[in-house]
Amino acid sequence: MPPDSGTAPSVVQETLPKTGGASRWFRFNLWLHRWSSLVATLPFLVLCLTGTILIFHEEIDHAMGVVPEVHQATTQRPMHESVATVQAKFADQRILSVAMEDDHPGVLMVATAPIQDGGYDNSVFHFTDLATARLVGGVNLEDTLTGFLFTLHANWFLGPIGELIGALIALLVLLSLLSGLVVYAPYVKRMAFGVLRRGRGARLLQLDLHNFIGAIVLGWSMVVTITGLMLGFGTLVEGAWQANELPRLQAEFGGAIADPRKPVATIDRVWEAATKAVPDTKVVSVIWPDTDYSTQRHYTAFLSGTEGLKERMYQIALIDGETGLVSAVKQPPWYLQAIWVSQPFHFGDYGGLPLKLLWTACVWLTLLITVNGAWLWWDRRRRRSPKPKGAAA
């Protein structure tokens, strides 16, 4: 990024504005850039390394067989038979949701949790072959390599508190980027963009690399940092939706059904009703009644577009658990949509392999200037430290 606190004194003096007020503003931003960068350096390195791997989470999960592959059949059994298979096998569990992914056709993903639990903290995913309604595997996603790395990346294994720590790190990086722009502005007026001053010492060369690469990845860095900041508040935002929107839906559409864990309307009927409710969308998942993301009476179906970024933009359909009829189609509040849309921008996993490779290149360039900036700061400290008596001048 723009020059850090390790900028050579002569360079800083050349770029300092001449007026006192502007000079104070420059020095403040130089100080802010230095310390926000240094405080964030180590956790930012961890986030970059884990983020690089998570860009390819789909490919890694596929290679490790996290979701089993099944033989493609021309006919499939009704989904409720797969649900019944899971319920019979795991009688001490309750169904939370079912889902299907385009990358794994013919496989139904059934999430379960302990009977008394309505959330996903202790959930396990079971996989059934839709052609036979038989179990073909199961996994706690947090026990996979990508699940482990995602938990580290998202919350440092500290839950919601860890997410807020991640938001703080993102804020420090954002301050570093913005203050670095202020520091770099007068510098770039005196030198052509991209000039690398070779033959004038390692320090100036590293400084020029810091400026040049930082300018190249600035736009990407801003996008990833801002979305990371937003994702740090993901659990709080979802909690606000659960506390404010779900009670309103419950009050508007009636009370509980006889047995929310085994609704009268089958999953097949609900899936079909949700598909017909919103044209040009596909059902991504259906959540059972009386869980953290549904009312006591309704299934909650999440529907998305069919390609690109639209696949991460959702609508919600409420389907009555007794009748199987659509009670309402809701647009999630803007703050929830903002969190959902932030994730693909943050990980770059919505545009296929070319976008993933671009994201990876930007991550490694950012890692380079992070290490480079830390070296510039350390080298400046080393040069300024008093030399021992008797040392060569």
C-alpha cells in the first residue's frame, strides 16, 4: 500500500506540504497508517493465508470427498423418503433443513441437531442419494479442513466475540488504506507512477514496490476490507432479524401447528410450492418450522437467482406446515441482504475459476506489501537505534 511509517526521512520531508495545517494532517495520517498497519499485521497475515485457501473451498471439499458423489439416475425418490430415512436412523435428532446444491446433483443434504436445539451450532449434515433415499454419508462441516479454516477466518474460534474482533481488524486495515492514500498523494505528484528506483539502496526500492503494488490492489483491498467489516457483524445482524422480523411474521400468520418437528405438509409439497411462488428462481434450502430461522407454523424457503451474483441474493417464502400453501413471499431486510452479498465479494467465489485466480493473486500481492511494510518499519527503527560504543560509523 502507500508508504508506511518506514518511509525514509528525506522522502517524507520532500512530500510534506508546506502549510502548517496541511502538514499536521499529513503527519497524523502518517502516524495512523503506521500504527493501524502494525497492529493489524499478524492477524491480517492469518486472514490472508486462510482466505487464500477458502477461495477454493469448493474444489478442496470435492477433492476430499466431503459431499459424496452418487450415480446419476433418471428417476428420483420423493424427498420426504430421504427425510424419513434420516429421522429413523437418528431418532435423537430433529430436522433443521434440507438443501440441494448444483455441484452435487442427486444428493440431498439434511441438517439435524439435538432434539432440544433449533439452531445450527451443533448441527450435522447427512447426505442421501435421491435415487434410492439411502444414506450415503454425513459430516459436521466444522470438522472438515475448510470448515476449520473458515471458523478460524470468521471468528478465531471465539464465536460472535471473534467476529467482532475480525471486524476490528478490518477497520484497522481500512484506516491503513485510507490514511495511506493521504500519505501517498503528495509523493505521487513528484514521481511517475510505477517508477522503481534501482541502484539507490534496498530501502528505496522496497518503498517504491510498496507504493506501486499497493496502488494496483487498492480497489480490491477496499472491497475485501469493507465486506470483511460487514461480515464481522453477521451474527449480530441475523440476531436482529430473528428478534424483530420473526416475531412480526409469527404475529401476522398465526400460531404453532400440532407438531412443528413433523409437519403435515411434506418437504416435496413445500419445495414445489416455493418453486412456483417466485418465477425465475430456484429453491436453495428449506428450513423446518420452529427453528431459529422460521416461525412455529411455517417452513422457510430460501430462493435465489440462477447465475452469477444473483445466486447469492435471496428471497424468503413462508409455506404453511399444515396446508403446504405459500403464506407470503418476503424480501429480506436490506441489512441482511448486505451481509449475504458481502460473502461472495469477500471470497471471490461467484465468478468461476478466473475470478478465484484473480482474488488469489490480489491476496498474495497484499501479503507481499504487508510484509514489505513491516520490514520498512523495522529497518527504520534499526537505523535510528543508537549504535554500541566502538561500532563502526
